[in-house]
Amino acid sequence: MTSESNRLILWVPLGIAGIFILFFGYALFFGNANPQQKTIESRMVGQPVPEFALDPAVSNHPGLTSANLATGEPRLVNVFASWCLPCITEAPQLTALQQRGVSIDAIAIRDRPQDISNFLMRYGDPYQRIGADVDSRVQLAFGSSGVPETFVVDGEGVIRHQHIGEIRPEDVPVIMQALEDAR
């Protein structure tokens, strides 16, 4: 073999790797590997909340049960966690909703009581009840795919609206309308 053949043999694997990188990069950015739908909507919208009973997540709030969500008045159920950065972003909007008279309950996901207490002291506490969902069973039963998510539940305990992701100021009118529609 000549030295030119040896050089060619060294460059062939690099060229093949480059072709694969270009192929997969194209598929990722321009092909079907980049879905337009990046969230999973709950199939529970329009259905009664699942039966559940969660223990209190912190000592100064009662826990949360499905019966608490069928009291005749619509309310929000916010799925959150102290370790969730978007949950910090939405905290001011939840406080604003609570100040407008909205009843808000929470499901705390895979969290520790002391971390939840610190989160509430630092970012605000708009919640009436907070249930501890240590293994995410209730979260999954609601059809929630992540945190934060917020559900509008009507007075009969039926899920009427799902907001995926953090609540931003521009989302507040939509949530207020969903609460009004749930009356």
C-alpha cells in the first residue's frame, strides 16, 4: 500500500461519520423528528376528577381529595413542585388570581415538606389546600404530563380546562374565562 492509500483509509470513517451527522441533523430540524405538538393534552378534560385522597404536603395546609373539588364552585388545581423553575415564573400570576377571588388548590409533585414551605415563603402562597403526590399517581390520573400545569375544575368536580406550562400574565384572561364558563 502506498502512503496515499493509507491517508484515504484514515479519512473514510470520518467522511462516513460526517454523512450520518448531516443526515440526522437534517431529519431533526426539517423532518418529522421535530413535531409541532410539543405538549400532551389531558384526555381528562370533560371528565370527573379521578378519585383520590392526598395527605397534606405541608403542616399549615390541609391535604386534597377529589371530594374537595366538587363543592359547588369552580376552582383551580395547580400541579407544581418546589424544584420547578417555571413554577417560580407563574407564582405572581397565581397570587393575582387568588387576589381576584379564585380558589386555588395544589398538588405538590415528588417534593419534601420543608422545600415546599420554603418555596411558599419565598414566592407566595395562594393555595387553600396542598396535597402531597409523592409518586405522581394523582398527577398522572389527571392526565398531567409535567409541571406546572393548571386545571379548571367546575363545581361538580369535572375538569373543564387544562393550562399546560406556567401561567403568564397574558394567560390570566383565558383562565378567568374558563372559570366563568365552568360556573
